[in-house]
Amino acid sequence: MVPLSWYLIFAAALFSIGLFGVLSRRNAVAILLGIELMLNSVNINLAAFWRYGDVSIMTGQVFAIIVFAVAAAEVAVGLALVISVYRRRNTVVADEIDMMKW
Amino acid sequence: MTTTTLIWLIPLPPVLAFFLIVLFTNRSKWLSHTIAVGAALLSWLGSMIVFVRALGVEHLGEEPFESSINWLPTGDTWFRVGVLVDPLTAAVLFFVAWTVLMIFLYSVGYHNFGQPEGDHDHKGLSPHGATVDEHGHKHVVPSVEPMYSRFFAFIGLFAFGMYTLVVSDNLLTLFVGWEIMGLCSYLLIGFWYAKPSARDAAIKAFMTTRVGDVFMLLGIAYLYYATGTLSFRQIFTEQVLHTLATVPSGFLGFSAAGLIGLLLFIGTIGKSAQFPLHVWLPDAMEGPTPVSAMIHAATMVSAGVYAVIRMFPLISLDEKTMAIVAFIGAFTAIFAATIAVAQNDIKRVLAYSTISQLGFMIAALGMHAYIAAVFHLITHAFFKALLFLGSGSVIHGMEHGVLHTGNHHVDPQDMFNMGGLRKKMPITFWTFLIGGFALSGFPLVTAGFWSKDEIFADAFANGYIVIFITLALAAFLTAFYTMRQITLTFLGEPRTDEAEHAQETPWTMTTPLVILAVFAIGYGWVGIPEDFMGLHLQPNWFHEFVGGTLAEHPETIAFNWIPLLTSLVVALGGLYLGWLTYRNVNSAAEDRLQIPLLKNKYYFDEAYDFLFVKPATWFAEIFVYQWMDKGLIDGILHIFGPATQGLGSVIRNYFDVPVINRFFGDGSADVTYGVGARLRAIQTGRIQQYLMFALVIFIVIGAALYFFLRA
């Protein structure tokens, strides 16, 4: 059986890829993709800890499903915002959406 | 109703009338005078009932009608006020009630009730006459007084003051009545306040009497301090009087009684216009004539004499005070009589004659001739009221003439503009003649003769020869100027068109004249000495009655021919000489007695102006206003202003501006601004940079926590 630490290393790697994507991509859609990666790395952690802990307590699995639901809703809202911004500003580059600065 | 209750009620109707008129009825002339005259009538009725009941009491002097109530708490005891009617009060009440009622009635006619409103009358000026259209042609008739109701309100209050003064059983309420009259005197002398002369006269009267009043109040205070009471009955006990007479006052060797007496007497000098405070009374003739009659003949000046008579048991304790009283009285009598000789204004002659006659009474008191003083006070009130009302009637008649001719430059009060009025105004003439003869002391028939004769008899019998001669001279002058007045006014032929067209006055004015004339003759008969001219007549009723007031009844003076003959000679001689001198005088230029010194009243007004008014004005205007106020006080204030301003600018320049504004205010703002300016660089608006910051800080804090918490 694959040891737990492998899962954790895999999840951490996936989280770092996601974080890198969020910080480095200019396209807002790509940033959203990065966020999805980070969320899913967490899900892997949750599932792994459930499997290697007390299997009868379903908290980890349930929490992973809630994260799916939240992620789906978040992506729906996020994409809608991106479309709305594109319509007004004709761009989806995150650096160019800087109206909030002083 | 018991007699004491009635006495309490006597002063009330006039004061009620005053408030009713002032508050409610002042728009209705008819209602106002009805209320006022009705109130006077009620008071008169009460006074008469009290008088008649007083006559029925055997020993009224020992057991007077009295009643008092607790009024003012003074420590453990009460100050009691109340009413007292002893023989003196009863006699005074009698003449006050009569004269007040007559004057109220007379005022109705004097102020032209029933006449039309004037064409151009103003409030505060005497009426100028109204034009009426009758049978197709116009003529001018007298117009009604514009402030008719106000006049009746004032004299109502005045009557209240007089009645209060008379029925008081203590000096304090007497003084209250005294001051109410002072106020009313001011209001009524200045009744035609739009005339500057009337205003000045009102202020002069008020200020001059105030001088006397202050001393009187001092006397009252001293008396209260010395005895602890102001009630007459309590003061006039043998024990209290003895104490007062023996305790020295520490002032020029006067006893306490002497000093109190002197202070109270100074009050009388002011009120009764004695020398040297006589100057206000002649000027008081600026008021309407009923006021002159009421205040300056019948009541107010009488109140001054009444107060000394009332305090006689106290004043008579000190011979020095009595000497001063006698001197002032006798001097005033002759002094005022000489001035009266040279006056041309019909009312001013009477004013000086009043001063002179009051001097007679004061002199009589100074000679211990108590009853003679009371007697002359009462007869004088009657005939002087008569004379004043008569002169008012003459002026009224003359004003009628002035309205007829339309020549308003003719002074209706100047006797040289009159003459021959006996045919035009017969009732006025005959009553004025009676009054004048009473004033002169025309023998046997008139009241003035009996009262003046009693003063002479007392002076002679008690050995006051100097006063006797002085008063005889004054009486001679009195007869002389009275006859001068009658001759110039009524006898001969009219000297002006106005006198030619003078007219008799209405019944409301002549009725009081007739009634007062009856008293001017008849009242003398109550005081005929028992052994007059060696005859054996009825006992002297007046002597018996009023003498009962004093603890020791004054002795009856034996008859002596010398004072009687003196009295006869001066009266008849003066009257004859007056007629002889003035029967052919037609103008002031022909009058050889118009000596400037007399004409100008010995320059007393000028002297007082120089001695008191000018210095007072200088003190107020220059010293207090210019020097004290503008120089000293304002000077100090002007230092404070710049000093405070300087201090303020120092604080501002060296503390407020640099410390508060620059350092704390601007400094904190600059720091905040500068910090903000530097920090805003990180506000890029780029979400990835923010996230980068968050990540870095998270790693740093996480590393720190890991590092520290591990241990």
C-alpha cells in the first residue's frame, strides 16, 4: 500500500503548482484554474487522511464533497465575473484590472 | 357698625375709586367722576358719623376711639398699626371731609364736564376751547379736560393719603399717608405735563419736600430706636415722655425729645412750605386750581401742621426746639406776607398767603398755644379752600373771556388784566369776599378773626412780645394784600376786553364756594372765648373739645384788650389801606410796591439755584460724569482693554500658533500625509501582488511561529 506521505507530497506539489499558476499567470481564467488545482490538492489531503485514519468516521469524505460544491459555485461566479469584466474592459489580464489602486 | 370699624373704612372709598378709575372706567368721564365724587361722599359720610359720635363721648381725650392690629413682626413683638380718633383727629377729620368733598365736586365743573371736546386739545395741556356752530354762527366755548378721568383718579388717591394720615394711630402709617400725598402732589402739579413749567414745578415740589421727609424719617427712626414704639398713645405716656425729655441726644445739647421733635418738625417745614423750604409751594400753582386748593391749602400743607400738632406733647418737652419752631413760624409768617404783596398772579398771592398763615400756626405751636394752632388750622383750611376755589372760578371766568375775544396772549391769572368782575361773577365775588375777609381777620363775623385773635391772645398773655409784634405785622400785611387782591380783581371797572366778557361759572363750581363760605364765617363761632370783651358767653366749645386731647388741659387765657385791639387795627387798617392804595391802580407799572426784591421773592429761587442746583449739576455733570466716569472709571477700563488684547496676542503668537497650530495641528497632519504618500506605493490594485504579499507574510509569520512555538 502506498504510504500516506506520498499522497501528502503529491498534494503539496499540486498545491504549489496551483499557487504558482495563481501568482504567475496573467490571464484571469488561468488564475481560476490555479485556484481549482489548490482546492483539489486539499481534497486529496482530506481523502488521504480519511483512508489512513478511522475509516468509519466519514468527515474527510464529506468535507471533500463540500469543497467540490463550493469550488463549482466559485468557478461559476468567477467565470461570470471574468465575462462581465471582459465586456466592459475588453481584457481578462489581471494586471490591467487595477481600478482599485489609489 | 361700630365706630372703630367705621374709622377703618373711612380712607378706603377714595383708594377704591382710584383703582376702579385707573383700571376700568377711565374711558368714561361720567362714570369716573361719579365714582370719585361718590367715594368722597362715602368718606365724608363716615367722617361725619364718627365726628358726631365723637361729640357724644364725655372724655374722648382719655378714652379715644382706637383699634389696632398686629401688622409687622419685629423680633418677639409685633408692630401694631391702627386707627385713633381723639378730639384733635375728630376736628381735623371734620374739615378734611368737607373740603375734600367740596373740591371733588368743584373739579367736575372746573374741568368743563359736559362741554365738547377741544378743537386741538392735547393730553398734558390745559384745554384750549372748542368751536361750536350755533344758530348759523360760530363761537368758542370751553372744552373738556382731555385727561378728565385721570385727574379724578389722582385726587382719589390723594384723598386716601390724607384720610390715612389723619386716622393713623402711629407715626409710620402717618408717614405712609404723608408720602402718598407727596407722590400725588407731584402727579397733580405736573398734571399738565406737556408744559415745561409744570414739569419743573412738579419736580421742584417733590425734591423740596423730600428734603424734609428724609429728616422726618430720621426722626421716626430715632423715636422708634429710643422708645420701641411709634404709637401715639404709647409715646404720650408720662413715663415715656419723661425718659425722652431727660435722655441727652448728644447733639448740641438737645434732649432726645428735642432732637426727635426737631427732625419731625423739619418734615413739617418741607410739607407745610415753611422757610427755608417754602420755595415749592408758589410754583405748585402750575397744577389745576382744584389741586392748588386741595393740596396747597386745605389738606396737604395742613397735614404738615397736623403732624407737629399731633406730636406736640413730644416736641413741647424741649424749650430749644420750641424756640426754633416759634421762630420759623413767625419768620415765615412775615416773610411770605411781604412777598405776597408784590405778586400779580391771583394764585401766587394765595400761595404766599398760605405759607404765611401756616407760619401763624407753627408760631402758635412754638408758643405752646396748642388750641389756637388747631383752631387756625381748621378755619384756615376752610377759608383758604374757599379762596383757592374762588380764584379758580375767577380764572375760569376769565378764560371764558379769553375764548370770547380769541386773544390768547392775555394771562387769565394776572390780576391786572381783571377788574370789575363783581358784576360779571356775583357768587364768586361774594364768596371770595367772605374768604378774603376771613383771611384778613375781619372782626366778629369771620372765622379767621377768632382763630387769629386766639393766637394773638396767647402770644400776648404768655409774654412772647416779639412774636406778637411780628405776627401783628404779618396780619396787617395779610389784610393789605387780600384787599389789594379783591380790589384789583373784583372792584373798579374791567381793564381788559377779556374781563369785560368774563362769565359766572356753573353750579358745580359755585355750590362748593357757597358751602365753604358758610364755614368760613360760621366755624369761627365754635371758638369764641367765654369772657370775650368782658361778657359772659357760652364756654368756649372748641377749647373744651380739642383741649381734651392733651393730658393736661390748657388753661383758658383771661381776656385782654390789647391783643383784641391790635387784631382789630391790623385787620381793618390793612383792608382800608389796601383798598385806598389800589382802587385807582390800573396797571402793574402804577403799582409802587412792585419792588424787584419782593417781586423776585427775595431771590430765593436764584440763591437755591446757585447754592444747590448749580453745584449738584456741576457735581453730576463735571465731577461724576466727566471726571469720575469718563476720566477715572473709563480710564481704568481703557487700560484693561489694551492690556487684555496684548496678553491675548502674546499667547497667540508664542503659544497658540507655534505649539498648538504648527506642532500639534500641522505637524500631525504632515506626518500622516507623508506616511500615506510613502505607503500608497504598495497599493497597486494588482491582485496577484497582494496575494504575493499575503504569501510572503504568511510564510514569515508561519516560520516565526514554527521557530518560537517549537521551543
